[in-house]
Amino acid sequence: MPRNASLISVRKWLAPTAARAVGLLLRGLGRAGTTVPGRVLLAIDPSALSRISSRLGAGTILVSATNGKTTTASLAEAALSQAGLSVAHNSAGANMAGGIASALLHAKHGSDAIGLLEIDEFWLPELAPQLKPRAVLLGNLFRDQLDRYGELDEVLDRWIDAAIKLGADGTEFVLCADDPGIAWLGLQLPTSLVTWFGVEDTSLALKQLPHAADATSCRRCGSPLVYSAVLLGHLGHWSCTSCGLTRPTPTFTVSEVTLHGARSSSLKILAPSGTHSIELGVPGVYNAYNAIGAWALVTTVGVEATVVASAFTAAQASFGRAETFTVSDREATLFLVKNPTGANEVIRALSAETGRLAIQFVLNDGVADGRDVSWIWDADFEDIASQVDTVVCSGTRAPEAALRFRYAGVPADRISVIGDPRLGLTQLATTRQSSLWILPTYTAMLDLRSTLADEGLVERVI
Amino acid sequence: MLPKPTELRVAVLYPTLLNIYADRGNIDFLRRRCEWRGIGYTLVPVGVGDSLEAGTFDFVYIGGGQDRDQVRCGEDLQGHKAELLGDWIGQGKPLLAVCGGYQLLGEAYTGPDLSIPGIGAIDARTTQGDRRLIGPIAIRTNLGGPTDGVLAGFENHAGRTVLGGKTPPLGTVLTGHGNDGSSGQEGFRHGASLGTYLHGPLLPKNWWLADWLIAESLGLAVAELAQLDDSLERAAHRVARSVAGAEWADAPAF
């Protein structure tokens, strides 16, 4: 064996061991090792992703979207696990190269091993070819972190290029028919590779396209799209009156959504296997999309409908997505907010609450949040302004968060600025309201969760 | 003496296409600050194919958009709208053009795979750079006010705008990139007509500029506007300055 070859094989053998050791060390220090071990792995062995994923007997499936990646993947994980598969999953939402490699480090070998990876939308075109997925779910593309991702059209164009190449290798696609951009992507692929999902229940349709809606012109001819129903952002029942491009007919649909305030919902699902009713421990129309997408995805890898239905009903809210805990005898719920459309769905869920709202908005401007906090002005905080009892604004950009609520119409004497998130929560818990609603951006959620985990109020992940 | 005007009429050009960086924040900011002072407020949305009528507005706002949408707006502006806006800016009347909207006022925005017509209302040309200029920015204008003319915000643009001799800049770059990343110039100013790359909700981060624009549009001095409690606005400005690395050293305590 040439000397180089043996060195390379030593590196390949050593890389996972070294990376795992770093993970153990970090956990020993009380830190969550969601990204660093994977970075170590990739530094030593840049081909690690393709090497490890090729050893997963049941293959790898990917989930990407602007909103709903973590919840969709977490629902899929519940179904795959209940079906008896051994799932390697980046459950903490660390969805760039390092986080994905970290998750694969824990992958088992064998025929029942499957990789379930949520991938950052910007990283998808680079990482997907290395992971050689058997199926990819693409949920939606919304305006998000323009400072990091660039314009929406550019992200979609990169996705289309990547999807065409993956399709040529036989990767299946599970796509949201209600997003005109995602639909346009799917129409470039062989129909045999595409499974469409969507929401049919139009009783929850919005009166008009929200201000933050993006894809309102036809990808094929540039004419304005018309909607018979707008369900969420620019998702809905759309068509182009000029060239005739129209929403593909989905085979997996939610035919009925019943919202139970801001905490849970009931869904009726129509799939090729029949009609199924499920109770979901998360609220809102956006989670109806996440659930039906996850349902279609796990069906493509052979999970039975009865297994999916019971797994979804039992699934817990995932990591900062409608996660509930008790603080100062009050029930607090964490809702991650990171872009206008996601925030609008949280606002919509909160507007379904009958009591007055006690809210903490934790606005950070870290790289993972987007350094640019402009997006808060695109979200429709006006829709809950009249329900607000108290709003405490925290985080690195707390004053601008407070301004947003003031200009949305919340009286100044109901708004306070307390930069430190934990102190802000303590202040919020002095309100008369029995429910507290905490809206953190991504790094704010990690920081606050970590503090709460130190106090034993929430479970530490990993 | 004429009675003081009691209504601000704001023409917003292409509110659905040029709104990518939360341009609505600027509009809502102006509206609330008028409402809180008892000044009437009327929004005059002007979309593709709509006409812009002289005498129906006191102030013009043009936001930023994706390239694809900006092409449609650039084409729609040609003709009557271009003529009217050219006169408006020529007389230095109140206008705020942000990012893409600012680019459209110049001669053209061109690049290897891009050609967006402008209206030539200002002496400026924009070409596409090979990378986007992104990040927090602070500039110094000569508009005075409580921050001594300093504006803070965020920029994210591929365009490099170079001003000709007939159009002066809005300010000089303290930190960040500005018009082209090298001249040290940012935006343009002709009287009360302003253009800038400080995108999206520029006014919430710079409350005094909102008041300056309201006053100019109503033909008043800023001091004639009713005082508001601006403690949150000042705090937001201070943080935006700090993020841009241009601390507001003499900021009053909040």
C-alpha cells in the first residue's frame, strides 16, 4: 500500500474518534456539542459526510425550508423511530455542515439505520450532493435573513440547479404544491420523482396576501399570480391567469384544520392510504403544513399510515417550537421567531387566544439571527396589538423590538425594555396573566433555553 | 399668514414590489408620528400601470426590491412618472428613495446579466459589483439635529453608485461601505430629496430624520412640530450606532 493511502485511511479512522472525543469533552464541560465535533470531523476528513451517509442502510432523507424545518424533521423522526428505524437526526436544529456532521457521528450502521437531516436552505445545494439523499422534502421559501442568503430568487435558482442534478441520480422529492416557487422547482423534475403535499382546508384562508408575501408573480411568465385562497404567507391555492401555470394537485393533503388556541390543533389528513385524524401538540396552520409534509416524506420511505398517525399524535413540541414549561407558577411557551412569515404565524396563533397576552420578545442580531433586524417591521404585530397586556423586550436589539410594538399600536405604558432575557422573563412573570408567551430569535432561544436548563425548567438537548 | 397644513400625503411608489427590506417600517413610522401629533395622514399607493398625479402628494417614498421586480418598476417609471419625478427632485422637494429606489433615480443600473433603466432624475450611475456590500453602516450628513446629522442603519446592495458632479451625496461614510465602497460617499441629497443605501426601516433607527421629512413636507420647521416622548427612539438609534461601530458618545441618558 502506498504510504499516502495508508495515511488517508488512518485519517478516516481517526476522524470520527477525535470528533467524538471533542463531543464528550464539551459535554463534560456542560456545553452542548451540536456543531463543534462535526467541524472537527470535517477538518480531519472532508469527505466524511458522503462516507458516513453511504453506510446508512435505509439511506438519508433531507428536509429544507425557510420555516418549519425543525418541526417537520422532528415529526418525521417520531414516525421513523416508531417504525423501528435507528435515526441519526440533527434534532437541535444545528443545520449547517458542522451540525450535520455531528449528527452523523452518532449514526448506527446496518439496514435499519437512516439519516434524517434538516439542512439550512443556503447550505442545501452544497451538502445534498455529498449526502446522496433518497428523498428531499422542500417545504417553502420565504424572505429570511437577506444579509446572509441574498435575494429569494437567487436561493430558488440554486435549489432548482441542485434538484435537477439530484433528480438525475434518482432522488425523490416531496414538495409543497402551495408554494409557487417550490412548485416551479418540482415542475422541472420527472413527475415520477415528485410527491406533492398541501392544505385543502380553505376555511382558515387569509383575507388577502399578507404584507410580507414574496412569490406573487409567475415564475414562468412574470405575470401576477391570483389566489383562490391564501393560507400562509404566499402559500395557498394559486394560478397564473396569463400562462395557465397552476398549483399541482397534491396527493397528501390536510382537509380540515381545527385550531385550539395557541397550543394545539386537530387535523384531518387525506392520503393515498385513506383518511386519518390526528391531534397535534403544536398550533397553527404552519404546523398543518409541517405535519402533512412530514407525513408524505416518511410514506416515501415506507412507514405505514397507522404508525405515522400515532407517532404524530404522541410527538412533543421540538426545541423552542411551541415548547412549554412552568416558571413562577405560570405556563410559559417558547415560540422561535426568525423571519416575518414565521412570526406572522406565531402572531396568528396568539390572536386565537381569548385572554390578554403577556409577551416577551427577545430580539438578537447575531449572525445566526441575521445581523439585520429590519424583518421585524415586515411582521404584522398590529394584529395582536389590541390584545397585549404587557410586552417585555429583551436581547441585543431590545429598544428596536420595543419600538416595533409601540408603532404597532401598543400603548407605551404596556411596553418595557429589559435587555437581559432571564431578567426580562422574571419581570414578565409578575403580570396577572397565567400564560406567558416568549418569542426569541434563534441565538436568543439558545441562550434563554440554556439558562432555563441550568435551572432545571427545561430539558437540555444533547 | 396661511394656516399651517394639517395633512401629510405620502405617495409610495410600487408598495408591493419595492418593499423587500421592510420598507413598510419607514411608512408606518411617518404615519404614527403624524397621528400622535394630530396631523392627518394619507397614503397614496402608486403601482405598475397607475398614474402619479401632481398635486396629490406632499412627499414621495420609493423602497427597494429584488432585481426582477426592479426591472418592471424601472420600465413602468419611464414617461410621465419620470418627468414628474424629475421635476420634483429638480426642485428639491421632499422624497426618500431607498436602495433599489435610489438606483432607479439615476441613469441606469447595469451589470453583466442586468440592465435596469433609470429615469435620470439625478446625476448618478450604478453598476453591479462582484459581491454584495452588507453590514451595519453609519454616515454623517449636514442635516444637523440631535445626533449632529449622523444616521445609522444597515446596507445590503450589489450596486455601486457613482455620483456625477451635479448631484452631491447625502453624507460621508463613518463606518460601512456607502455608495460604492470606495468613495466615502453615501446616498444623494438635493434639497429635501434624499436617496440612500441605508435600507428598510431607516426611520425607526433615525427618528429625527422622520421629523425632518415631515416638517419639510408640510413647509414647517422641525421646532414647529409637537414634541413626542422619543426615549425608545433614541435608544434604538444608540444601539444601531453602536452595532455600526460609531458610538453616540454624547447621547443623553435614557
